[in-house]
Amino acid sequence: MSTHNEKILILDFGSQTTQLIARRIREQKVYSEIHPYTLSLERIKAMQPSGIILGGGPASVYDEDAPISDAGIFELGIPVLGICYGAQLMMQQLGGRVEKAEKREFGKAELSITYTAGLFAGLETAPSHYQVWMSHGDRIEEPAPGFVATATSPHSPYAALRHEQKPLVAVQFHPEVAHTLIGNDILRNFIFDICNCQPTWTMHSFIDATVAEIKQRVGSDKVICALSGGVDSSVTAALVHRAIGDQLTCIYVNNGLMRTGESESVLRFFREKTDLTVIDVDATEYFLGKLAGIADPEEKRKRIGFGFIKIFEEEAAKLGEVKYLAQGTLYPDVIESVVFRGKAPIKSHHNVGGLPERMQMELIEPLRELFKDEVRELGLELGMPEEAIFRQPFPGPGLGIRIMGEVTRQRLDILRRADVIVLEE
């Protein structure tokens, strides 16, 4: 992962909106990273974050199995913002009291600001109430020593707090969601005024740093990239090509399961609009043979996936010694998800499942720090046309999993005609 001069560290306690916090901060051109609440104090120190955010979560801080981060973070001198569960955890760990609320707050609430500095700097007291979004069944009954209220709501006397000497602030509501109308103001005040960050994380700076990183790592070695025509693999290829030029070879496998004109359109774009070296493999007959007589959708997925790996291996072997595989893994794929109370963890994600291990290649994942909307922004910054950036998504197994039962040429033709009619309407 790239190094960043400034970053906001977000500790995840299981909230559904944790990723939204990261995106809201990045929208302000400040880099942010999500890590599980179990992140050690030593690693936090080594990361040298400009600020730390304790996210929300479904647990109660007084539960026996409540997720608890290291309380030492409050002694590092680094600004900390607690959001919802994170606010309650901050209070409890520092000597306050959190209890089950008599009146739960879920949904819109009216916030009354009593201190127009810090998190609420620039927010006038003229409108006596601001709409915010609450989602909690507990409330702070007594703040920790040194904390004072900066805002209240009808059912939360401590809807927001600040420490009088340390850079510690907390809010009982969710500033990251759109329903909190002053949410962006609050987050901006935290990252710029309290954490003293600068808005320097842009796609332009990302390109410069990533290109330099790829050049240094790859040297004179060869890189291959599985190209699908989707935005992730397309932007990956464009970025890697920016770094190493003709050392990159892209392989496009036509499995015969694409929409009408899909493969032709993809290949035409890359050959006419880019300088990429693209190997086109028409494997229609191979895939139809592998799918003959197969009706189970999961079995079809597996056969298509294994078939793709086989074809890709064969084509890569023709190129001689290749050390690296470029892959369009995105940030949501690599975030270590926090799991509570027996919930199954999200399955790991690989764009080309098993390929790096089988082929003994090292992975290059230049997009692994980015969300999907950032990938599109990056593509535009690289000069790619909108037709490539905003093309309609299409799954790798293609029409093969849209067909009920066995995949045949006749069924593929019928489905393609139907798809054209739908798209034209």
C-alpha cells in the first residue's frame, strides 16, 4: 500500500456506515483508512495518523463481549472523534457513564448547538436546531472527567462533547450520512481545524505516487493484465501502462457469453483509443463445450472461472517469463470486515481467483486503496473517455448465468436479442 503523509485512521466497530465515513473524508481530499478496532496501539503509533475516528457499531459498551479498542489512543496526543458507539466508548473508557436510554433515538433528530467552535465552528446559532441522524439505544448519562457538552437533542443531553484540554471530541449522531445536514461541516472541522490536515490527496497526486511505485517495483520485468472491458480492469491497465508502457501485455478472453457486440466493442476501443498491447483470444467453442449439459448455476460459474484460468495460463506461457499480474482489486474488497455475534464473515475477493498462486506471479493491485467512484475519477484523470469509465457493468460469467438450465447457442442468441430490445427501450 502507498505511504501517505497525512491520513485519518478509522477504527471499525461494525457499523454499516463505516465505509461512508472514509468516503466523506476522502471527498475533502484527505486520505483515510479503515482498520478493525483490534488494531494494536503499536501499529497505530507506527502509522502516525493525523487523526483517529472511532466509528459506530451495533453493540453496547457495557456488554461483556463489547468491542473495545485500546484506551491508550486517548493519550497519544492525536485528535480523536468518537461517532455514536465510538462516542460512548470514549466516555466509558475515560471514566464516564453510559446506560440504556429510556427513549431510543432512531432516525431524524433536532440538534441544539451550545458551543460554536471546534466541531461546530462556523455554524451560527441562528437556526436554533439542526437536523441530524441518530441510531442508538444507549446514551451518555455522565461525561468523562474533563468533557463538556457542545450540543444536545431532546433525548440526549450530551449529543456532542469536547474535552477542555485534549483534542478529543464526540458526537452521538452520524455526521457521515446525508440526513445529518451539517455532517460535512462537522467532518471538515475535524480534519482541517482539529487535525490540521491539508487537502492534498487528489487523483493527480495518486497517479504520480502510484506510477513511481510501479516503476520502482517492476523495473524491467514483464506484467500481464486480464482485461474484461469493465472499469476496474480498464483503469488498472491504463495506470500500469502509464508507468511501464510496453512491458505490459493485456489478455482479453472472449468466452462467447457476452452481450451482442460486447467483445467487438471492447477490442475496438482498446485498439483505436489506447496504446495498450492486447491479445484477443476467442474461446467460444471451448466454453460452450465445457458448459454442455450443465444446468446448475454454481457449477456453470465454476466451469467458466476455471476455463478462464486455463486459457489465461496458456496465453501467458506464450509470452515467456512474466513476473507480475496486474489486477483491479478495490478497497472494499480488502477491508478486513468486523464480524459480531456469529455473523459469517464476508468471503475474500479475488478478481482472478487462484491465478497468482497457480502461475507463481506477484500481484500488482494499484487500485486497492480506492472506492469505485474514485476509480472512475482516476480513469478520467488518466484521460480515458467516459464511454469506458461509465459503461454498463456486466458480470464475468456473462449470459451463462442468466440462462436457466443448459447453455446453448440457440438460448444465447435468444437472450442476446432480448437484451438488445431491453437496452433500446
